[in-house]
Amino acid sequence: MVSFLESVNEKPFRAKQIGEWLWKKGASRFEDMTNLSVSLRAALDAHFSFQAADIEEEVKAGDGTVKFVFRLHDGQKVEGVLIPSAGRTTACISSQVGCPLRCAFCATGTMGFIRQLHYAEIFDQYRLINDKSLANFGKPLSNIVYMGMGEPLLNYDNVMRSVEILTAPWGQQLSPSRITLSTAGVAPAIRRLADDGFKAGLAVSLHCADELKRAKLMPVTELHPLKTLQEALSYYHSKTNERITIEYLLLNGLNDSTDDARKLWEYCKPFPVKINIIEYNATGDKFAPSPAYRLEAFVNYLTNKNMVVNIRRSKGKDAQAACGQLVQKRLKTEN
Ligand code: SF4
């Protein structure tokens, strides 16, 4: 940008002004950049174009949760969700079109990987959902979770750049503590996060602490075995001193026995965790939710071990705790 500005005889500081229009004020047209001269705006318009995402579809659930389908400049689509809850408004955003990890319980995985999202496309989801939050609830987004479509740590550079935009003084100035990145367990990238001084929250979609069973549910386990993941999480904690959120989708007869709970407890011993137990809302006949008595026994086992456990029950709220297509499916069943 600076070299372009020089080529049209503009001062380099204009780049900072343009950056603030893009990332602080969320402009999506050069003509809105009113502290730039008319001639510079025209030059920008002649040389650059916006490839902004648009909302193609909006589906509201009974509890106020809104799912959005975003259309990207090349016609691809991703999803995001606006989740209102007591005292906060949360956006769940996507990091990839499709996902290469093919978790057995997730419809996004069946799409396969289509392409990475550019950091501006990730930011666009935030920008559009924030506008909706202001319009629907009269307040901006308070929290952002990277739990939509895709595996954020397989799009590391774009995701990190988008987090920088959301937290920078020249961007949205959100506190990093309001942002959570969720991974299926890409161990080397978790180590990289620790080395890069990542300040936002980290959630791991563990869903099972038994190697063979997890590999069936989440093939990523074959690439990054549980032991490797555990070592990466220990390393992450040693560098950041942060507690790690463990997401655990409870599936009847698959990962919900007290022996599974014991394995989960054992697995999490090396670092402090908060466990989010997610009740599965059946969307087909492949998996079924755990009955109440099994859920209760599972949770009781963990709480008796003094673990911090939350149960995601509400259909709107639990959208925070799962990957993208589960959200889509839930909302579809509600409308
Ligand atoms: S659950 Fe998440 S990581 Fe797994 S396939 Fe779905 S989007 Fe990808």
C-alpha cells in the first residue's frame, strides 16, 4: 500500500488512515473514507476492489440465536452464528470453506476441504455479525469464538492475522480474553501458538480420551495422537499459564461411560482445564445423545475429582461449544 501511495504522490501515513478505515471502522467502500482526498479515493477505487462477504441467508432460532450463511466473492459459502446470552453477545465464525478433518459427527467434515479463508473474510464475518448484534440487541459483540466451519489451526496465518485485527489498537480493540480459538487437536500448531505468545483462549474439541475410539470419531487422532496432543497442551500451559477449555460431545454408548470419564480425568491431569460437556442433538441415526442418567454419572465422576465442568444444554447457548455444521443442523431442526 505504501508503494502505491508513493506512486500517486501521497504520504505514507495515509496507509495508516486506510488501515483504520478497514479494520477499525469496518468500511467496505473507498468513498466512505472521508479523511482522504477525493482524488486519492478515486485512485484507490481505480486500483483496488473490495471483495466483501455478504449475508445470503439468516435463520433465527426461538431463543434469539441467529445463523448466517455468508456468500464470499467467489460464490463459496461459510456460516457464522450470533448467540445472545445473559450479559454477552457471541459470534461463532468460520476459518475455512469446508474442513479436511472429517470428524464423524460433523457435516462440515463431509464437505471436505474447499479452501482457506483470507483474514479479511474472517474479519468480514465478525463485521457483519457485529452489525446484526447492534441492530438486534443494541450492543456490539462481546465475544468471538472460532468454532464455525473449518479447523482454525490449519489456516494459522490468516486466523492469527484476523485475531490481531480484532485486538489491535488500530483494529477492533477487543480484549484477547474475549476471543476463543477451538481446535480438533493440531498439536504442532498448539506449540506454535505458545511460542507466538498467543493471548486469546484455547479450546480443544477432545470428545474422547481413548486413542482407538477417538480415532474413529476424529481421524485427526491418527496424525496427532492423544499423547502428542497432551504434550503440546502441557507445553502450551507451561508457556502461557492459561487454563485450557476441553470440549466433550457426549454420545450414547460411545464416549459416555464412567470409564471414559476416568480416562478424561487422567488425560487432563498435566494442565488445568475447564470441561464443557456438550449434549448431542441427534440430526441423523448415526449417533444418539446420552440419556440423562449417563450424563449425570459422567459429570458426577468429574466433579468428584474436583474438575470444573459445564453442561451446554440450551440449544442457543450450546452453539458456542461445537464446530460449525453442528450449529447449522441444530438451527435447522428448530426452524
Ligand atoms: S468438527 Fe470441526 S474439525 Fe471436525 S470436521 Fe467439523 S469443522 Fe472440521
